[in-house]
Amino acid sequence: MEKESNIEGSKSTGMSGLNDKILSVQKRLADYLNLKCRNISSKGLLVTLIIFTALMSAILLKLIIDAIQ
């Protein structure tokens, strides 16, 4: 039983290191994107979001329709 718990403990420690690295990369990316978007007005961000959503919806709808045919 002790060996199993030691193996599980080492796996969680390894995953913890990976999780920490992923979180640090996400934080750096979020900070970078916040710096880039700081000067854009909220109306501009909303328009960009609407355009992005419409474009992605059109692309995904086309993929779904092509898959059905």
C-alpha cells in the first residue's frame, strides 16, 4: 500500500510542476493581452467581439453543413 501512495504522490508532484508552469504562461499571456487592449475603447472591443463571433459562427456553420452533405 505504501508504494502505491508514494507513486501517486510523485505523479501529483510532477503534475503540480506542470500546472504551475501552465499557470505562469497563462498569466504572462493575460498580462500581455491586457497591455495591448488597454488603449482600445470598450465600444471598439465590443465591435471586435461581435465581428469575431459572427465570423467564427459562419465558419463553423459551413463546416457543419459540409459534413452533413
